[in-house]
Amino acid sequence: MGNLLSVLASSSSGSSDVDLFLDFERSEPTAAERATYESVQESLKNCPTILAELGHYEGAGTEIRLAISSPGSEELQTQAWNAVCPKVAQLKQYHQFSDSLQTSFTSVITQLLKGDVSVRERLSEFQSLSKQLAHILHFALTFDDLKMTNPAIQNDFSYYRRTQNKAKMLGTDADSTSLVSAQEANVMSLFYANATPMMKTIIDSMTQFVKDCPDVPLERSMELLSTLSNICRIMIENPEYRQRFSSEESTFFCLRVMVATIILYDFTNPCGAFSKKSTIDVRQSVRLLKEVQASTPSCANGVDSLLNALRYTTKHLN
């Protein structure tokens, strides 16, 4: 932790002048938000189920090990294949959901960046879309944390691909009987090989948005990320705001969104989140993480994963 703070010692203290409470728990869409909100919500309603499934993901490691140790046993090969196929079906579903998440993210930020009013005013006016943006970032970081701590995900898919390639070399039409075609498997392999596949999806979406929308200044896009990050931090630091949360889960939700926006800002801003030009108060954000870790034992392990996300998954810190 000391190393992280020492690196940040020469970075900007950012802009903390964002006194606004975003009601992530109770906000309801206004008429101006409703169309985008309902379209995005149709996709986001799947997030809790996906995270619950991933949190309980148990790989086919035993069956795979037995099959590898006895390559001549057709029975063990079949058992391993039958065990791994349902797992691959899950992984395919999650990969497909990343495409939906990308579309949802772009829809939300497009609405939040419209108009001539300040980003702060836009976030305040469109609280339900602000909440959805926060939920997208929270989901992406949570998914990646679960994926990184479960090597069975990568092992299962690697075995599936090896078996699929072996069948192809033996002249079997693997694509006609497989859950995932060879082309899909290549794309999925790249997705799951990334340490943080869902955050990479969001980063790629933000980068593409900046390229495709030259009429939206880069500074305004970065202001959206920095404002949201600073708001999440201040809502925890400010006792009056924090007491509006119905549970400590909302505190950790804000911390996770704060960290996700720092990571996203760091990848999409040429100078990064840790430079003196950054408009995110990263130094104070890290201090807040340590304070919550020390004062709220139920959040300690989760906060440690967020600190590791800043250490190891940002672009400009290392």
C-alpha cells in the first residue's frame, strides 16, 4: 500500500469540487430518460444472475485430469467432454452478454454526454441513467474479480478447445456437433485470456465512442468519468450523504464504481489518471479505500481487491 501512495505522491490531487448526491438506490427514470433506461434495463436485469452463477462456478477439473491421465479410455474422455460442455455453454453466454453490455454502455454515455449543460448538471438531471452507468461499471469490475480468482474458467475452456482441435485434426466435423464453432472459440479464447475481459469491453467501447463521436470533445467524455468517480468518493466521505445509504452494500458499490472509473479514465485519457493533469483525485480515493478497509471489516477483503485492481490493471501506474 505504501508503494501505491508513494507513486501517487507526485500525481494530481484532481478535482474534488463535486458536491452532488446520486441516488443509486431509489432513483426512477424521468420521461426524458425512459426510452434509453428501459432498453438498457432489459439487458442489465441479467447482471445479478450472471454474477451469482460465476461466483458459484465449479470447473470440470476432476474429469479433465482423469481424461488426461488416461488418454486411451474412451469412457473417461466422454465423461470429461460431457462435464465441460455445460461449462462452455455458460462461458459462451457470458461472452455474448459482453456484446450487450457494450451496447448498453454506449447508449447510456451517449445520453449523458448530450447537450450544452455541464456534465454535473446532466448527471443530476438524469439520475437513473447515471445509476445504470454505475451498475455497468460495478458489474464489469465484479465479473473480472470473480473470473481472475477462478482458474477453472480458463482451464475448462482450454480443454474444450484442445478437444475440439483434436477432433478437427482427426477429420471430424467438430463445428457441426460443438456448442461453439471454431471461429467463436477463437474469439472467446481472446476474451477469457484477458485478465479483465469485461473492463476491457468497456474500455474498448469508450475508446470507440471517442473515435466515432468527434463532435463530443474528449475533455467532456473524461469529465463524465472524473465527475462520477469524484461523486462516488464524496458520497462516502460526506457523513450526511453516507447516512442516506440503506446498507453498507451501497458504500462498497460506490467504492467499486469509483475504482472502475479511475481504471477507465486511465485507459482512455492520453495522460492517464495518475498525472498532474488528471481531474480525478486518485490520491484521496486510495486513502478513502484504506480508511474503509480499516473501519469496516465486512468490506476489508473487497477493498483489497479494489486496491489490487488499481495496482495491476491500470495502464499508467506501472
